[in-house]
Amino acid sequence: MLIMAGTTYFIVAWTVHALCHLPHHPTIEEFPLTFPTSHSEILERFCQYLRSSKSCNGTTFALFDTIVSTPGIVMPWKEMVSICKAEGVRSLVDAAHSIGHKTNINLSEISLDFWVTSCSKWLYVKHGCSLLYVAPRNRSMIKHDLTPSMFIPDGKYSCFQSEFFWSGSMDAMTAMMVKPALKFCQSLGGEQQIVDYCHNLVVQGGCVLAKTLGTELMCSTGESPLELIGCMVNVALPSSKNATVTPQELFECESQLLEGKVYAQLFILNNCYWVRVSGQVFNQISCTDCVNPCLIILMTPDVLPLNTLKI
């Protein structure tokens, strides 16, 4: 059985559902998540769901994010891994937004099973560079799709590394960019300073956007309002809570944002329009002055059918 969080990135979700076309495929179930919520509520519901849904006769995997893409939400993933371990469920962690976005990941201290991240999203590495961590106890389960084209003498590399050593044509430049990217982070004061700057920036910038639009940030419903916010913040757009725009129309709106030389992820949640804004080291609070006019242009009846403008 494979239990997938409802917030799973759509391409990953499609891949999971494609498993149904294979022989001996796992049963797929979806753990629903609704926002806004809190870390404590997520953990309580996740634990209850695993206990009621996990397979009694086979292996159960749980797939969830460290940081959800849309909406941009920080998940209590370390605690979710602990719940998986307690319930005898294998954890498959989608950490695409983690490296460079969050510090103190410390995989060696967390008894997870599988963890994969993208180095190009927040670590300033060229596109196409990812990192896969497989707990040593699980490495016999992972096989490369292609037979290795080079023989690696015993002792030089582990058998697991040998399988992935060379698979033909590849761009080695992506992996070579990791060390320079880490040096770049150090030149700015280190990862913690970068993350703190970006987090504070999106909180301040998000508040400015929300005030201009007459709306609000997506905050936690728990005791720590900012626990859901990392280096991305979700701001509601003014609407009548009856979002009818299609994904294609939202994509066209994003194209108009690019024409204004800004970008922010537009999405619909709970039948409302939202915008996800990210912060980076090359941004300043004044950048909201560029985003605001572009969003205001979008919120006209002939672009987005927002019946109640609060600007």
C-alpha cells in the first residue's frame, strides 16, 4: 500500500497513479489535507489515518512533503517520520524544497527510509541536480533502471553507489556546481543567515501585499501563527470566494505577471484565489512595489472574475 498526501506535487502524484498500470501494483490511498491548519492538527490526523488505513498483510509506504509546493507550506515532516516509524510504515519524503530552504535537516539523526531533494530550487545549483538519500537498511530495494556500464572494483565504492556510477550520456556540470553553490552560501553568511533573511522578507512582504489587497496571509491556526511559513508565503486575493478560473487561465495570468518582470505562483484553494510569493537573497522589501501593480492589473473583471474588489 502507498499512502500519498493530498498535497503531493501533481507530477509526483501522476507518477504514483501510473503504478496502477504495472503488475503487482500497490493500493493507492490519499491522506487529505486542508488549509489553513496547524502542525499539531496535521500530526494528529496523520497518525489517525495511518492507524486506520495501513496494510495489515504487507508493507505500507507514506509519501509526504517537507515543504508543500502549492500552497507553500512548511510541514512537520520530522514528526511525521517518527509517526511512520512508530506505526511500522516506511517513509518516502519529498524534500524538493528543503535543501537551501531549511536548516538542521540532519538526516543521520532521523530514522527515515527515503528522502529526495532538488539542489536547484533553493541551493543555487544548475537545474537537473538532485540528491537521493536511502537508509542503508533499504538500499537493497533500490535498483537503477539501467545496467551500469562500468565495472567498479569492490571496496572502492559501495554496491549501492556502483549501480548509479555511470549510465551513459549525462551533464556532469550539474553535480560540479554543488561545491561552488555552498561556497556562495558561505560568502553570504551561511545557510542559516540566508534562510532567516528570506523568511523575514516574505513575512514582511506578505503583510504588505495583504494590506494592499485587503486580505490576509495563510497562517497556522495553532499557537505559532508563522509555523507554516518558510521562505514562501501565501496571500489571499480579494474575491467573492467563488473561484471559477481554469488552470489554463491561471497559467495565462502568470504569463502576464512575467510581462511585468515579476513572478508569483497563482492557485485556487477552498474556491478562493491565492498567490504564493517567494523570497530570495536578491530580493528586498521594496520588491513588493513591483508585485502589487501586476496583481492589481490581474484583478480586473476581464482577467480574473473577482466580483468583490477590496483594493
